[in-house]
Amino acid sequence: MSERRRPSLHERWALLRFAVVGPLLASPPARGELHEQLEDLAGRTWIHPVTGEPTRFGVSTIERWFYAARRAEADPVSALRKKVRKDAGSRPAMGEKLRAALATLYSDHRGWSYQLHHDNLRALALAEPARLGPPPSYATVRRYMKATGLLKRRRIRARDTEGARRAERRLDQREVRSYEAAYVNGLWHLDFHVGSLRVLTSAGELAAVNLLGVLDDRSRLGCHAQWYLGAESSEMLAHGLSQALQKRGLPREVMSDNGPAERAAETTEGLGRLGIVHSPTLEHSPYQNGKQESFWGQVEGRLLAMLENCKELTLALLNEATLAWLELEYNREVHSEIGVPPLRRFLDGPDVGRPSPTSDELRLAFTASQYRTQRHSDGTLSLEGRRFEIPSRYRHLDRVAVRWARWDLSHVWMVDERTSKVLCRLFPLDRTRNADGVRRTLESVADVSTADLLAPKPGIAPLLEQLMADYRSTGLPPAYVPMAPRADTTPDQGDAP
């Protein structure tokens, strides 16, 4: 509930003065009667606008107010306001050199309090009185910092990196504004959150859990939320996001932070294959994903608060409770910002979503693409230290394009590197089965059959026949002298003794 604004000091003085002279303006006195009515007003008691104590005003003071209000017929109350001092806002106690010293302190230490800035500025002024002059008071320093925008701000860079420096410069130079997508399924937010509760595992241990949450920007609808054991990974992201897609449809854009799961090849390539624009937040700028951070507050404040006394909290129980809370409370309760339940706004649209692919198509989408070299000796390639067989019809390829997810080597596909079309599925090499000696017939690579390729043709090769014919056409004898056989030997016996 908003609190009613209290009039400022200048407004309270103006209203009081108008209350004093208002009767004279409403019923102007006749000639010669003004002084008598002024004396009557001077004899009355009024409530002081600052102290609240009873007070009186002199005749000359009331007369000055009366003439000032009468001259300003359009806005007499404004004419009765207290005048602003000519030196208001100049802060003579903060000289130019003191301001420069304070600006330097603030640039180096934006997370300091006003008191700490004042104490350090005072120490500088006492150390260099000739250059900086007398130190200002705490109230002066505080008013100056608030008036010039030198507000306390959490330091962005825990480490001095280029990305952190860019984020700080961006906050200094660019305004921060809230936003909302114009269409349902136009923009989704996704992120991981480490829960404050632990779950009991089958090994009898308490383990930390990570929540993957997916929200629609326009409607604030919780598309899907699921807890996982351990640190966030691309496998968890693909698993949870695939469920959100099958529940709500394909969005046009997804915003996430720059975590390792969000930057993984399976994630980025999968979103690209599904026609979803991936928009990571800027470095050290979590405010861009503010709706997701607000959702975590409700998860902790309502959902996990209702489970804090559950001693036998398992992962299955936690996920069951989360989905019940998400679908029956969060998505159906009136949202404070949009004024309607998220589910209602999601259904009302306008919607730019698309139908979701099947589970198999999503599994194929969230994979990484790489090239591997085929070992022609046995027609295999290596993935993650394991050998996979390539069908014999592709035995002529040196470089093979494959797609797979690092967490699931049971699904490996060979694709056309030009069109990305799936050619076949690859399976692990079974050395034990290959030991039986049975081999499959080689499949045809081109239009020529394998039998034709294996049948040699007798005679001289075509090229050599052509060269011999060309040589004969010159009309010259062969350019060699044959050796005459010896009379006392035969070709078979040689020069035996």
C-alpha cells in the first residue's frame, strides 16, 4: 500500500500563508477597512508549519502576504511559497579540489558508505590543508554525493577483468530499464538456482540440489521447473528445457547467463537447430535476467519454506511438490506486476510460439557436431575414447561429420557435412562378436557392383596400349638392340662350365 505524500516545507508555508490571507481575497475589504481586518488576523493564533506550536504573525507581515497573493491572481499559493536561497545547491564547503578528491575515492571504492567516504576525505583534507582546505561535515558530503549520483553500489568485479570493467562502464554510461516482450513465447528466461534445502539420497547422504527454471517473459508463466542433484550441467539443461518445449511450444528467443551449461556446444547448437535465438546476458549483468531472480525469491519464500520441516525430503518428493506448487499456485495466482494470473495471460496471447518437435527430434537437436577421421583399416572412428563402426558404404570417406551428446553415447549420428542431414546411426564396435569370423558383404559405394570391381580384366592396361600404338605410328623400330643368343648355350642353360 502506497503512503500518502507529505507536503514539503515550502508547500506547508505557502498553504498556511494562503489560509491567513484567503478571507481577504474571498471578501475584499472596503476602502479604509483593510488595516482593521489585518489587525484582527494578527490577533489570531495559527499552527506553525514546522514546529506545530501555536504562533502569531505581525500586521505588516500579513499585509505583505496579502498584496503578494493579490498580484498573483492566477496562482496565489505559489506566490506565497518561501523563496529559494540564491546559494542553494552551491555547497561552498565543497570546493573544486575537494570534489575531485571525493570523485577519485568514489571511483576506486563504490561500495563504501557515505560515512566511510567522509572519514577518508577528512583524512585527506587534514593531511593536505593548503591544497584541499578545511574538511566538510558528514551532512555536506552525504548531501553532495546523493545530489550528484555518487550512490553506494555493490562492486561488480571481484577480480579485475576486462569483462567486469566493461560492465562497470556500461552502468556508468547507460541507464537500466525494466522491459517486457510484446508476445507470449517471444522470449524465455532460464537459469539454475542452488536450493537452500538438501535432499536425502539412496546412499543415506544429504546432497545439494540445483533447480532449473524456465519462465516466459511476457506472461511470467513457469514453463517448467525441475530439481537435479549436483552442479549444473548441459545434460540437465537439455533435459529440463526439452520438457518445457514439449509443454509450452517453441519460443523465438531464450535468455540465460553465461554459465558452462549455457555455453556448451550441445546447448548453443541445439537452440540454433530449433530456430531459437540464444541471447546470453552481458558479463556481470544479472539484472538483465531480473524476472528469473524474482522467481527464485518465491521459490525460497513459499515453496521451500513449506518443506523446511520435512525430514525425509527426497529428490522425487521435492520435484513432485515443486510441480504442484508451480502449476496450481504460482501460475494461477494474480501476479503483482501484470495484474492477472500468468496462465491467463499466457493463454490470452498474442502468441508467436511454434509446435514442439518430438522427443527423438529434441534428443537429436541437443547434440554437438564434430569431425572425426575414419580409420580405413577397420572402418571405425573414435569418440570419447570409444570406437564406433561406420557402415561400409561410407568406407571411402576420410573425414566424417558426427553428432552426439557427451552424456549419451548410445545415440551417435553420422550426418552430411553440407546439409546436416542425418545419414545413419553409429553403434559401438563389438570386438567380441567380430571374433566369430563372420563378415558382412561390402555395400556398394557407386553404381558399379562389388563383383565387377573384384573381377580383373586380362591384357594390357588401356593407357599402355595407347602409348604403344602411338609409338608404332612413328614408323621407327623400337629403340633398343636385342642381345643375340650365343651358339654354344641354350637360353635355359646359361654359361655352365
